[in-house]
Amino acid sequence: MIRDSLAVVVVVRRHSERLSTLLQDLKSEGIRAGIVVANLSGDALPTDGDVLVIDGTITEPLGRAVGRAIESTDAETIWILRDDMGVRPGALAALTSVLDTSPSVGVVGPKVLDANAPAVILEMGESMTRSGYSVALAERELDQAQYDRVSDVLAVGEAGMLVRREVWDSVGGFDRALTSVDAALDFCYRARTAGWRVEVVPSAHVDARDSSWESFRGQTPRAQLQREISRTRAHRLLTQRPAFVAMFAAVGLGFSALVRGLGRFVQKREAPFAEFAGTSAAAFDLAALARARRNARRSRTQPIEGSRLFVPSSERARRRALERDELIAALEAADDDPRLSFGVAATWWMTFFVLAGLVLAGPLLGAEALAGGAALPLPSSIVEAWSAIGATWSEAAGGSTVAPDGFVAVVAMLASLTWWNPNALVIGIVALAVPLSFVAGYIGSGVLTTNSRTALIAGGAWALLPTLHIAVGEGRLPAILVHILLPFAVRALFGSTIVSIGWTSILIAVMWASVPSLAPILVLGVVLRVVTGSPAMVLALAPALALEWPRILESLSRPLTYFADRGFPAPSTSPTGFGVLTLWPSTVTMPFVDSSVATLIALAIVATAVVLVGIAVIVADNTRVGIFALVGGVALLEVAALSGVTLASANGAAVSLFTGPLLDVVWFGLVVGVAITLTSLRRTSTVLGPITVLTIGAVGIVPLTAVAMGSAPVHATTVRTLPAYVEAQTAIDHGGGTVVLTPTNDGLVVALERDGGVTLLDWAATAVTRTTPTPTERAIGELAANLVVESDADVIALAQESHVSFVLLDATVTAPEVSTISSHAGLVQVGETDRGILWRVDSAVEPDVTDRAPNLVYRLALGAVGVVALIAAVPTALPRRRRPVDDVVPLDEEVDDEHS
Amino acid sequence: MSILSKLTTGVVGLIVLGVGGWAAAAIPSPLSTGIVPLSESITPDGINRHLVCAGNAVGHLADSADATPVGNSSLITVLGQHGSSMVLAGHDNGAVIERVKGQKFMAATEVDSFGDSTMVGFLATECGDALNEQWVAGGSTETGRETNLVLSNGTDVDARVDLEIWGTNGLVEAPGSKGIVVPALSQRVYSIAGFAPDEPSPAVHVVSTGAAIWATLQVTAVRGLVPGGVDRIGSISAPAATLVFPTVRIPSEASIGEVLSDPAYSDITPAIRLLNPNEVDATATITLVPADGGDPQSVTATVSAGLVSDIALADFVEGDWSIIVTADQPLVSAIRTGFHDPNSGVTDIAWESPSPIYAGTMAIAVPSGSTLGIVNPRSDAITVEVSNGDVITAIEIPAGGSVVRPVDSGQVVLKSTGDIAASIVIETGSGIAIVRALSEPRDAGNVVVTYG
């Protein structure tokens, strides 16, 4: 009988105080002899004399301790117990009866119940999928006899395992490389391949407190367990597969672990690369693998029969789905803050604004590119656009060395969204400015309110503000970007997760690089958030600094020029004096009324808004309205400091700040405050809301319809800014220059353009804030001055010095300059083009092909910071699947503003 | 959050908003960056210049239909050298004066006087720079008045010319006024009556593609069988909102009084012609400044869009006046003054276009003793250096004022650092004429280059 030749090995590691209880249990089971205690705890044990004690270290694996413990006996059966276990009456009898009656069974295991919750199964049998993942057959489930019909299993756990001595010896015990996790699984697997059967005996009950890992290592971080699980899986797989397959399997395992690790990293889960670390550790531990493979090969006699022993991977997927559902439910239960949701009404309004935006931008929709005002075409190929990132040479201002410009980098990167045609980006932004602004205003108001009606009013007003439409009419891409992105940035700024920080950093970077005068406001916002409890938000400034550091360093000697608007500087007529308080970026115009009356109307609207904001301070459910008013005041102080100051010059015009973006900061607080106040009057808010939005639209009707009526400076144009002849010639001979002459009242404006013309990406901030002409410009100026008079100068030599192949006169055919330019020998008139009259230099001009290398440090730093910011911004929050609703169904009048 | 914390932040926020608003509205920014639009004044090397002289007056010999040169005009130049002459109806006529390298200024004047049975009067005109686009107003095509447009092409490239004739009723539909070819080094003469018959106030817009030409209007008057009045008018390059006539001599009551009652002599009285080529009505303020000080007198007139109107300047004291016209739209203008010698019965008229307003060096070739008038249209006084022969004087001209000085024949050179306009009025026994001081063509002396 088994009982006669039984060795009970008790492995004591962390719970040495429980040993006596366990020995008591064993005595009541009728076991008196053959108990060997492997004392790995290092403590002295209170034992009886007839118990053999073997010492060991606490880090000794259980299998090794058992192997050493049975060296001294010749028992035919081994029962493995741990110090955290308890044995219930009848357990041993049940186990031995199976071994007695079935000679083919080599290993049996009991049903292990939780010692703290005796009706819960801790573990009962183990199996694995074909791809090597270990799956416990029963895992922390209530014992309702659902597994009492199970007998044959792939493996049993080490706790309470009863194994024949000959099986142990022939298979070689537990694998030395597997210290706890899956050690028993691997042992039973090898026993199966040696022809033995493994059974679990549900009628044998034992208690345990820990899992094999916990008993081996104690409480550890989850990451270590993950690492160990993947290590043992890789080890087992690489042991079980044939040699040739194992090599590919190793690479496949490593690669998939890396990919899953990256996925976890992007999703901001903890310890993303623990799996990869474990897999690599197993794959590179070649000595252990060799030993294990040798061992397995020695004992293998047959493949495991019975595919029913393996768990299909669908089962594993099902279990993982159940885990995920539990996680989602826990998150949803914890997250009960009311949030502003983008509901049906908002979607309808957004659709309306999409249509309205398309109608208002009608004349521009089919354009190849936009020009006029501050708009210029972008290069027609995305590669050309990307090469402008970090470029240290700009073709504007006749060609000069510039610091890499952040706005150029931003536009080039945004143009990747429409990589087939970069100009489609600009046209798309202009066409979608209105609906995007609506969505922005809606989402941004979520900072101050959770009421969707408030958000609708705020979004509608934000989409119709004159600051946006004046910017669209004048083709000011930076100001349009700021208007769209500002509310999103505000909303992201008030978040506290890594995703919020990522989004904030990206949005702040785009806004800062487009409108540097916003930088103080952005820094103020970040500082306020850092001070009020979100210190990690300071990282949000990193991408902005990565974009702007060359320009910041360059402008240290003339700090004010840093605040010049980016892109092509176009003059703006900012109101002065009390006209500034209308919060319009240019003088107020309204149909049918005089401009002074229009200014008064706009002032009245602003005054009403301020009064309503004052009320909103009290009515709102948080203190942020006051903070927004404060930030708006700071923006107005900056307007006071910078308005009227010449910050840049281009085409002979002095350009000062376009105050639109700074006024947007003020407008945002006003708009949301007004919306809050209006919706607090519940009965009338359904009427007052649309009326307010329509009023703002009506007051700004002139800039709103400027593009549609054709009275805006921005217009559709072709992609090139020089005549097609020049573009065709310079496509063959790169670097050919064209001198563009524009006669004015008292002189002429001279510009030099290379290849197909100057694009928006050539206008770097350094070039527009220069105070002295570049040497190239001086040479071109002399050439131009000698061209427009009948002078004796050798204009051809001057042209060759500056690598100029074409002369373009932007005037009508009857201008006096035409005959004077034609009078110079060596210039051949090509003819009248859509850009003016074109002459060609009739001698060989060497093209200017000096290669200007971009700033690689800038590109690398920007790329690194950008990738980090993008990864941080990938959303990880599990989507809300149901909104928490109150138990009470609200009636119409009783709608709770918190949750409507 | 409590009401108190909301109120506190709210009040603080609104106070900062108010302070910001007040600062933005009331306090001008004290900061400056020193960035100005980049422009430089560049002197081109060795500029050429060509002055085109229209040559002899044109008339019809022996009742022929073609216009040929008549008379024998003399050409006086200040520096420069004679280039080629042009051809009109097979005759050599006119001249092109070229600048000699290194010479800083140049001028030329042609004079002729007539006293035969077909033409009576005194004609003196400056030679001007060829232009691709020019405007000239003057003359009339009513009975007894002949106005001929002379197009002089002094280049070696053909010119293709389009004409626009404007009148009291607006733009005149004139078939044949487009596509006129003026061959190289030749002249073409067109009677305005052929385009706009019976037009009391014609004005012409000449547009030339290809070569630049010099257009002049020649005006002759015959009253009944008595000829009395010849003049030639040089053109201006573009309509302007400020037009200056430095020498307008209002004839004395004693000289013209006896013929004023005769309606045929109505065109002896001084008048100013204004063309508004725009699409919006223009309001013009005509300020008459007595030469050498005195109170200016102003007349305001409205010129309808697209029309020419003549405004009589009858009620002014005799003497030399300067006229400054300021309008809210760019206009084309010319003034007319008359001459009558009650002893010899010689009647003459003088038309002239406004003198160019220019800062720099200008010259006039003076054929005989005349009166130089200089106008300062600026808002502050200016000192002009006038050299007449060997005599150099510095004359101070008050803001908005004018000065007249007698000058001897020869050259008159004016050097000024600010905008002025100048002309001379020559009155001899055979008539009266006005010669303008012309500026260097655009961009020649100093080109102001702005970097874009």
C-alpha cells in the first residue's frame, strides 16, 4: 500500500510557525513516520524527535529541497507539502486510493482550497495552451462541485502533489531552472511524455494560503511575477520544441514580447517590458536550456496523447476578456465625476457648422493654394516641406542664414496630414475652421461646466467670433491655429493624467511656435497648474522649447523681436485707444452703420459680456471663472505693451502684432462666462442661447462673410508664385534666381526668389526681424536700381554675380519701367505673364547651388521630444461604456444641471 | 468650493481684467524694436536720358489734308547733345536730345512765333521724356479752334498707341483711336476733331505699348478770318491728387478788356480744365496763391466722374498767380491764359499742364527774358538754390506759397531738397507761353529700393 512506503516532505520557508499545526494534521491523518522537514527558513524549528530535518537556504527552489529531502529515504511515494498548507481529513486516503488502483497514474494532486476562505478553490490542476501559456484549470472560484468530475489533467500543482518515487527519479524531479512558477506544470508534462498519467482527485481537500510564487518569494511587485511567468513560459517552450524549431521560436517569442511591450508602453501600463525581459532571460540562459532539453529528451518516450488535456487559446482569451471587464467595471465605479459629453445636440450643431463653414469659405474650396494677406502657398511636395524643418537657410530676404524656425517645423509636420498635397492642409484648415472652432469651444468649456447647453452656447459663439474670421480673411494661419487649439489646450491643461500632459505639451508647442506673443500666457497657465497641484505639468513646456530654442537663443539680444508673429508678416490695422476694448483685432466694421457707431456697438457687447461674467463668477460651480478673467487681464496687459510696436518688416511695410490670439484668450473667458450665466436662467436659456450666438454672428457679419463675398485679401491662387516659364526652367536648372520688381509711388520693392518662388516655409522669423539688408539684398538692390533706369551699368554682370536668371516686373505693360528694362542689352523679353512682364538673362548664369545643411541637432531633439509627446498623448482611458444615471428619472423642469 | 473663494478669485480676476483693459486702451506702448522697413537710396551709374522735342508746329500747307511742319522753331538746350531727328510727312522734324555722360541735368525748349494769315501767336514748349502712358488736356474742337495731337516716337522701335478722348459729356466713342502705329523715329499728327468734333473741352489719354513716345497737343485759334492763338501743351504721366501751376498770368483789364465782350474771345479769359477719369465724383479745391505773398483764395469745384469741366478764373486781380489744385481723387488738369495787345491786335492763348512736383535738380532752357515761378506745395518752408546763368541765389519759399523772379535767357537750374514745382512764363510782343521745369524721369537720380 502506498501508506506503507510514503515520504511526506514539508518545505518550511516563510511560515515556520505553522509547522506544528501541519504536523498535527498529519498525525490525525495517521501519518507517524516518514516525515521530512526541509527547513529553508533559517529559524529553529520546534519538532518532535521522529521528524527528520534537513536545512537549506531560503532561496532554494522547492524541487531541489524535495530532491535533497528524499535522498535519505527509500520511500516509494512522495507527498509534497508546504508550511502554509493544512491537510483536511481524508485527503491522503483519497490521494493514495487513486495511486493504488491505477498503476498507470504517476502523479496525483488534491483540490487546494483557500485557507482564509474555505469554500474557495485556490488551485486544482494546471494545463497549458499549445503555445505554452500556463492556464490554471480552476482559479479562485467558489467550490460548487463544478470540477468534481475532473480526473485526468495535464498537470497538478506542487501543493499537495503525491508522486511515485520512480516517476520522480526517472523524470529527474523539477527542472532546476524553474524555481516556483510552472515548475510542477513542467514536471507533470515530462511525466506525461514518459507515459505516466496525471490525475487530480477532487475529493482530496487541502488548504493553502499562498501560491507557489508567493511562497517562494513572498510579496513582490507584479512586474516581477510577470517577468517570471514569461521566463518560465519561454523556457518551457524552448525546452519542448525540437531543436531546429526552437531557434525560430526563440526569435518569435522575443519579437512578440517586444511588440506587446511597446503596446503596453504606449498605453501607459506599468512595467511594459517585463515580459520582454523574462523572455530574453530564458532565451539567453543557454546552459539551463541545454540541461533541461537533455533531461527531457532522456525521459521522453511518447508525445502527450489527448488534445483535450490542452486548453484552447479561445479559453484563454475568454478569461482575459473577463478580467478586462472586471477592470472596466472597477474603473467606471471609481470614476463618478460628472463630465461634459459630446452628445446628440452637439453633433447636430457641429454638422450645421460644417455646412456653414463650407459655404462661408466657398470661393476658396477648389483652390490649388491660398495667397493674399498673410497667406502664401506651401511647397507642392511633402519632401520639400519636410526639408524645411530645421533649415538654417531661408530664401526670403534674398536668402540669408536663419535660426531654425518653430512655425516652419509645425506647418511642415502638420502638412504630413495631407501628404499628397501640402496646400490641402491650409485649405482644409480654412474650410474647417468654423466647425473645428465649435468643437473646440464646446470641449474647452468642459473646464468650467458640465452642462451641455452651456457648452453649446460657448462653442457656437467661439465659432463665430470676429477674431477667427478676420484671421481667416487675412490668411493668417498662425492665428487660425491658435483660435482652434486654445480651448483644447485649456481643457488638456486641467487634466491630470499622462495623456493630458501629452496633449497639453503638443498643443502648447503648436500655439507657442505659431504666435510667440502667447508664450507668456502659456507659461503663466502652466505655472498656475503646477502651483495648484499638478507639478508634472511643467513637462508640457518641453516640446515648445524643443521647437523654439534656436530662435529664443538668437533673440536674447533683442528680446522684443521674439514676439513677432510667424509666417509671412502682413500689416494689420489694430484699433488704438478705446477701440482696443472692442476686442476686435482690426477696426470694427458693420454694415449700414458708421465705424464709430459700430465701435460703440462692439464696446456695448463687451461690456455686457463682462457684466455677465461677473455674475458667472458666483453662479458657476468652480472658481475657475475668476482665474480665466485674470489670465485674460494679463493678455490685455501684453496687448498694451506690444500693440503698435513694429516687430517685423516685409515688402517695405512695418508690421506690428496681430492682436487676435491675445484677444482670443480674453474672449474665451468671456464666452464661457456668458454661457454659464445664460444657462443658469433655466427657463429662458433655450431662447437666450441661440440669440446670443446669433448676436455674435450678426455683430461680426462683415468679417464672417468677407471671404464668401470676395472682399477678403486672401484668395485662391496657383501653387507657384513665379510664372510657369520660370518654374519650368528652374526645374531643370535648380537654383536659378528671379528678381521681382514692384514699382511703388516713390521707388520700387525688390525681392529675390529662387526656383519656383518663395513659399510660406521660407519666411523664418530671423529674416523678417532683420535690421540691415543682407549682402545679397544689397547686390539685388543695385541690380534693380540700374535696371529701371537707362543706365550704363553692366546689369548682366550684376545678374550673374547674384545668380539671377530672370527679371519679373510686377506692373502693367504700359509702365515706364518696361522700356527702360528692355533697353538693357542682354535681357530678352519673354513676354507678359500672369505675374507681370518677364525677361530672361540671355547669357549663362550659374545657378546658386550651395548646399545649406540643416541643423541636425535641432531635428534630432525635436524628433525625440515629439515622439515622447505623441506616445504620452495616445489615449489610455478605457472608454466609458455607460453614463452613470441617477436612480430617479428626472422630469423636464427638474433636469439636474450637473448631469444634463 | 465656497462662495467666498469663488468671490475672491472672481473679484481678483475681474480687477486684473479691468487693469489690463485700461492699460491697453489708455497707455501707449513705450517699447520699440528699432525695426523699420528696409529701404535704401541707390544711385545708378550713368543714367541715360532722352528728351523728345516735337519740332515745328504742324499746319496744313495750301489746304492739304495732311499736316506738315510749318514755321521754323528754334531749339534751346541746357546741356545734352543732339541725337537723331524724326520724320513727319516726309520732312525732318523734331529732335531727340541725349544726355552726355556725367552731366547731372538736362533741359530743352522749342520756341516759335507766328504772324501770318493762318497762324498768329507765340509758342514755347519744353521737350519732354518719352512715356508709355500720358495725359494731356487742352484746346477745343469747336468752330475756329483746331487741336492736333502730335505723337513723337524718338526711339528705334515702333510704338502702338491707343487713345482715349474725354470731353464734357464723358469718354468719347472714337473709332480709329486704337491701334495707331507710330513708326520708329517718326511723328504722327491727329486732329482731335476727327475723333470728337465740336468738343469744347477735350482731354486725351495716350497709351503706348512697345516704344515710349512723347505726346503734345497743338492748339490754334481762328476767329472768323482772324487767326489769334497758337500753343503747344506737353503731357503729364498720370492723374494726380495734387496739381501745381506755378505761373498763371492773369491778363490785365486794360489789355483784354476790349475783346471780352465778344463771345469769340471767350477763350482768352483764364480758366482751368479738370478731367476726372475715375468712377467716383471728385471734389477739387483750387487755391490761387498770389505770387510773392498775399492771401490765397480758394474755389471749390465738383468734377463728376468721367467728365471734363472748365472752370473760369475771371474774377481775379491781374498779375502772376500760382494755382494749387488738391482733390480727393487723382485728376488731370491744364490751365489756359490769354494775351491780347490792344495796339497790335495780336491775340494769343497759352495752355499748360501742371508742373511736376519734384525734389532734386531741375533745369529749364529759357529762350528769352521771362518770369520764373516756383511753388512750395509742402507744409513747411524751403530754400531753393536758383542759378540763372552765372547768378546763383537762394530763395526761401514759404509753406504752400510761391515766388516769382525774372530770369534771363539761357539756363535756369533749380536745386531743392524738398518737393517744389516750377515753370516760366514768357510774354513777348507776339504772345504768351509757359514752359515747365521737368523732373528727371522716375527712378533716375536716386532709386529708392525697398527690400521685400
